[in-house]
Amino acid sequence: MERTLILIKPDGVKRRLSGEIISRFERKGLKIVALKMLILSKERAEKHYDVHKGKPFFKDLVSYITSGPIVAAVLEGPGAISITRLMSGTTDGSKAQPGTIRGDYSTGIEKNIIHASDSAESFQHEFPIFFQDGEINQYQCGDESNLY
């Protein structure tokens, strides 16, 4: 099974969209194996966005993600990374397809509701910023044979 990280960013939390977003992934058949709400420190935010270090928008990314609470989740299922990316929609919410999370709830690139790991390598980098190994739960839902 593949795992991916999603973050519901401060604008999504403040707009009370966390439950709606999580339920979309659950209805798709992905399983939540870790979940928490936190306020990200500047240091952890900089580590999360270190691939953008030196770019003109780096400081704004860090400022935005630390501006309020976020919800972090690890989702599991076949193709979890590509599924969450597709369901999230293009980064610029003004260009995201209706029916995607950003297409339905975001109007721009800055406050774009959600982050989803873009590769297995990104997940391996991002996961330890938000979770410890012991925070991943292993369980069966009972409907896996109907989904996969």
C-alpha cells in the first residue's frame, strides 16, 4: 500500500473545511492512518518548504503555513499519491477544475486549501516533519476487498 501526506492549510481549517476534505478522501477509498491538528513552527515550516528556499515566494509560504492551525494526515491506499494530487487539483485554485478540492474551494495560488505530497520521495521527506513513526496506525476497515 502506498502512503501520502496531506495538509489542510490554515485557510481550509479557518473556513471549517477539514471534515469535508477528509471525507472526500475516505469516500474515495483511502484510509486515514495518522491524523493531527497543529500550529507549525517557523523551523518546521522552513524544513517542509526547503525545496523552495531561495525563491522569492519562500518567505510568504512559511508565513502563510504558520499563520494558523493545520490538519496533517497520512492517507493509505493503492495509488494514494496520484489520487490525492488529482483530487486536490492544480496548485492555482483559479485554474483548478470544478470537483477538485481547490477547484471547489480556492480562488488563487496563495491560499489554496491543501498540500498533497507529489511523490514517494516527497512523502519520505515530509512525513517526519509532522509525524513520528509510532503515530502511524495499522488496521483493517473491513471493506478493502470491495475497494481494491
